[in-house]
Amino acid sequence: LPLVKASNSLSLSLQAKMSRPVQARRLEGIDKNIWVEFVKLAATYSTVNLGQGFPDFPPPDFLKEAFVRALSGENHMLHQYTRAFGHPPLVKILAQFFGKLLGRDLDPMTNVMVTVGAYQALFCCFQAFVDDGDEVIIIEPFFDCYEPMVKMAGGMPVFVPLRPKAPKDGKLMSSADWQLDPAELASKFSDRTKAIVLNSPNNPLGKVFSRGELEVIADLCVKYDVLCISDEVYEWLVYDGKEHIRIASLQGMWDRTVIIGSAGKTFSATGWKVGWTVGPNRLLQHLCTVHQNSVYHCATAAQEAVAQGFQRELKLYGKPESYFVQLPKELQQKRDWLVQSLDAVGMKPIIPEGTYFLVADISKFKSDVPDVPDSDEPYDSRFAKWMVKNKGLAAIPLSAFYCGAHKNNYNHFIRFCFAKEEATLKAANDILQKWKWEKTNP
Amino acid sequence: VEFTKVAADPSIVNLGQGLPDISPPSYVKEELAKVAAVDRLNQYTRGFGHPSLVKALSQVYERVCGRKIDPLTDILVTVGAYGSLFSTIQALIEEGDEVIIIEPFYDCYEPMVKMAGAKPVFIPLRNKNDGNSASSADWVLDPAELANKFNSKTKAIILNTPHNPIGKVFTREELQVIADLCIKHDTLCISDEVYEWLVYKGNKHVKIATLPGMWERTITIGSAGKTYSVTGWKLGWSIGPQNLIKHLQVVHQNTLYTCPTPLQEALAQAFGIDYKRMDDPDCYFYSLSRELESKRDRMAQLLQEAGLKPVIPDGGYFMIVDVSTLNVDLSDVDEKQPYDYKFVKWMITSKKLSAIPLSAFCGPETKRQFEKYIRFCFIKKDSTLDAAEVILKNWNKQTA
């Protein structure tokens, strides 16, 4: 009998492989991801990594200390589940802090939900609000995940570009020179439009939308009864005395906006993956539904530490010792440093008003990477790959932030991240200087 | 969500929600504290899983499964096992599919299957001793009934062993029945094995993925929270063949992209420590289950002395209890609610002891079958069990 059993299971095992298509159709067209490829390239070849957006300096001491306290304190229950929609101390301080910024009374239990990074907050928004056939307006260039997330939810992304205006004579372009055409924007709205994604300060350009620009968007949202998913992760990184204006504070917008924030960007701790959403309960309750059916709880200890970080910042709000004052000050200097480095060698930087990214025009370096007429790959992508392999300098092609159809529209720009130690930026400068020297002395 | 709120009251002895109130092992806490001081570990790591963690997982599971597991292609690290269930279902299940769910079931399976647009098909574990159940092993699937649930639309079956809430540890023979059907109907198996290390004397945890023909069609899910008593770390993993895991990775890169770095590094270190002593009885994988076995036995005794009928679990850290023997009359309370819901609410208010009603773990057809049972969690420190003992010893005095 055992012998019969053995041969039975052998013949069964020959049929072992899944013979039918196994993956769900919602994965169609969203399997490619630029970061998987470029992170690998940077890891393999780069000596100076200005590619992926994360600081190479540590989070502030007060935050690290808060984390260690949370982990090694008497209360070992910080290693167990906390409240699913957000650790109570964290949602309380976020409600207080953002209530103050928005001039509103916020309920920590219904107006705030904590997520696994701003990335998961975006996911919850698209899953909660976007149905089959809904259109979602995305402003190009955009943080690349918006498009696949809209598609995964069954929605249809509708793109509208920021268009560069020529800068004043002899001056470098600013991210402020990239603007929406109001008529073009209005033409994208229809009764199928469910939401618009706003990212200000904008990754990759660093644009900080002005009040006037936000009002144009707000008016259209109100007119067409459209939701606004407002990705404000770089809200503290604004330079030259500019103001980050929250679209939710504009007339008619609180009730239709979800604001997304990130501890990773706020406190230079991207690896903690703590994010949040702020908005009216009528919208947030649906985010909670998605959240409780996808991850349910977020890790406790990091939430506790972030709560303490915010408590400190609330006390120091507006004061010179506030991290939210010091960090942009430091980053502005780094921005200026990198702008100078790039300009000196002939790469034309677009001066960002915010974020820790800047985009530079590499047209003067095109001779190093000859055009390949029939190539599927956008020019800037080939350029960036060549640059990391041959110069050890990692950056991200701007085409990564455009939809497939538009990838060749602005294909001679690359994005640099300048949230880096002085030594890193100096090393980048050395590579650029050497490169320029080699071009002028072949 | 509903029951966590009710039992948040500190005057209530909480044996409801499945979270330990015992401390994680000290080396686990220490590793995390050490990691917090390393600057680069506060920034993004590899999306599909921190390199040192996927390496450690592949080592441990290669040993357990007796097969090569590629850390980069055969493993995905997720936000808890919950996140693995979500990624698996979103990746592989869609409208038109049917997914078999064994009742009682961990409650998220049903809404996750529905969210993916598919139809849950339920099959209950049945008490083979018809009313008198002393052990989780008494609860079995009827093979003919199970076979009837499979058809051409069946995309997957969700298996949970050791089982929450009953604590059943499926035997090799029982798994073979399921495996044969999966192979015959060319379906997937989503195997939730979060309690894999918590098996008590006389029982062995068998991985269905190790049965012939099953590796290619199985996603096996594990949990750091349950392995190391750190539910608040929310780290889990899916292990399977590259051609399935790659789809989970696509979901992951479009949902949260990467899991927290410091937690993953600390977990990798903890796994490193225990991997080295997998031949040693002091390995936490074995020592935790020994610790829990005595808590299980103590809990069972207390419940029996109070006149309740516990179903002794072969694994996991939950125990279900038949409360019908107490004959508590709740007929004047809201008719529409199942008995166990009413009983738990009554028990919380009048006895200051909380548990979870078993009908929370059932599909609509089966709720009546399980409404005389409630679930207790026994991964609790001695003082919690002492407090429960006081309540249970005084129980009959008050009701008499």
C-alpha cells in the first residue's frame, strides 16, 4: 500500500505547477518600478549617491533619544499593538499641531489617521476614493507612485504638465518658473474627475505652489466637486522665506481635502516609515476602512518617538532652536552649494523653492552619451545610468516622473538629492569638476 | 476594533485580544536599542526586505523546510503577517475567483477576499465528538464536504495552522487531503502559520508547502510579532516560489514600498541568535512554547474548576471555551445578537473579565453553530492569570 501511495503522489507532483495565469489583473501595467533598478545601480556603482531621496545625515538627537527611551523603558507594552488608527499620544499631538496650523479644532480620533509612511497614506486614499472609471488628475512631473496607485484602484490618470517659462536673461531658472496653464488645467476637469493629486512642495522640481496657484486649483475642485489628495511631505523644507500654504485652509477646501504628511521627511528618519493623514471625518473614515483591511496596525515604538518629537516642536514652534527652523536653514545652504557646483561645470540647475531635490539640465554634457535614435529608453535615463557607471555619481532621470507617453518631453534633466553631509556634496563637486576638466582637456 | 475598545478599561482582566502582556526576550529589546544608534539604519532599506533580515529568514526556513530558499526572490517582508495576507490576496485573487475559508477563521480573511472582488466559500471545522470536545484535535474537516467546495472557480484555500481561535494543529494526513485537492483543482494555498513555533507536547507543526507538489502553489506566512512576542513591531513575511512572490512584490511596491529599517535589522539579529541554537532547547522558538504550555494548562484547570468546558489547544495561544454549561440566561438582552456576543458583554460588565465571542470568527451561516464558545488568550503574565483566577474562583459564588 505505501508503494501505491508514493507513486500516486509522484504523479500528482508532476502536475504541481500552477498551470493557469496566477496574478490578478489589477497588477497589469504597474509591475515596473524605477527605484528597484536605480537603487540597485547606485548600490553597485556609485561613490556619491545623490539619487534616492533620503538624508545621509542622522535624525536629530532628540528623536533618536525618544526612540531609545521607548524601546528600553519600563513599559515593554510599547513592543505590542497600539491603537490601529494611530497611537494615542501621536494622534493627539498631530491634532494639536495641525489644528494650530490650520486654525481648526481637530479631533485626534476622527481627523487624524497614522499610516506606514506617507506612501501607505497615498495608497489608502486611492483605494478609498477611486473607483473603476474615475479620473484622477496628476500634475507632471510627479512622484512616480501616483500613477500605478491610481491604476491599481481601477482609475484613469489624467496628466497635466507644469510648463517651464524662460527665465530672465542670464538668470538660472527657478522651480517657480514651472507653472500650470490655468486653461489647460481647467480642460482636464470633467464630471468623471474624482480627485486631483497635489504635491507641494513638489518632488522632483521643488516647486512651492503660491496662494494664487492653489486658488486656481481650489476653484476647480469646488466647481467640479472634486477631492484633493494633498501630498505635503516636504512641508517644512521651504527656502528663501517662502511660505508653505496648505490648500485645505483655502475656502471650500477643508471638507474635500486629505492632507498627507511624513515623519521620514519631517524628522530625517525615512526608515521609520511613519506617516499620517489629516482631514474631515467624512473622508478619513474611509481611509480607516482600507487601513483596517490592509495593515491594521502600525509599529508602536516609532509612533511613540515621533509623538515626543512633535511635542518638542510644538513647544519650540517658530523659535530658532526648532528643528523645523534649523533643518530648512541647513538644507538651503546645501541647496546653494549644489547649485553652485552644477552651474560651475555647465549643468544648469533649476533652483528649487522647496524639498531637498533639484533638477538640472544636462544638455551641455550630451556629447558624453550619444543619442540612440531607436531606443525605447528616454535619453535622460540612459544618461543617468552612464553617469553612475562611469562617474560614480548617482542621480535620477526626470523622465521617471512622467507618464509613459510624456517621458520624452523633458528628457535632458536629472534630479539630484541634496540632503547630504557636506563631505558628500564636496565629493560630488570633485566628480563634476574632474568631469568638466576631462571634457575640456581630452 | 469593536472589542478592543470595550476591553481598554484597565479594571478589566483582558484575555480577549491576542497580544502578549509578557515581555519580549531581553536580547530582542536590546538589539533594537543598539540598532537605533546606527545612523544609516534610520533611512530607507531595500523595498522587498532588509538584506540581513531576508538572509536570516532564508537560513531559518531552509533548515525547517529542507529546501533552498532565495532571500531576494522567494521572500517578501511585510507590515505584519496581516500585510502578507493583504499582499498575497491583492496579488493573486480577483473578481470571479472563489476562495475557500475554513471556519472559524481569523476575521480579516473574509473582508480581504471581498476587497479583492472575490467570493469567500466557507467550510466549518466540525466537532467529531458531537458536543463533547476536550481537545482542538476533535475539530476536523469532513473530506467529502471539503472536496465539494472546490470547483473550477476556486483560486485558493486559506489554511491557518496552528489555528486561531481553536488552536488546532493540522496533522500531515489532514494537510495531505487539502494538498491533494489543491493539486487536483490547480489552486493556490495561502498558509497562515504565524503560530508555527507554538505547538505543545505531542504535536508537530507541518508546513503544507513541504508536501509533494505544494511548494509551487503555496505562500507561507510568518510573523515576528508571534515568534518573538513583539506584536507592536508589525513585521511579517511571505515565503514561496519566485513566480508567485514576484506578484506580491509588485503589490508591495505599490502599497507601502518598504518596511521600517531599524525593526528589520533588530529582527535579523534576533533570528541570527536563535538560528545558531536551533539544536538547543533554549532556543526561543522552543522555550516560548514550553512557557506557554504551562500557562495553557493552568488556564484550562481554572476554567474547568469554574464549571466551564475549555477545548485544550494543541498549538497557538488561544483557547476556546464552551460557556453553555453555565446556563447564563441572556434572553432578555437584544435578540438579534448571537449568544456569545451577549455573554462576553455580560462577562465584561459583571465579571470584569474579557474574551472574544467565537461567532466573530464565522461566516453568516455558521454563527449559530459556534455561539456557545468564547475565546481566551493565555499569553499573559502570571499576575494577569492570577487576577483571572480570582474572578474564576469567585464566579460560582456570585452566580449561586
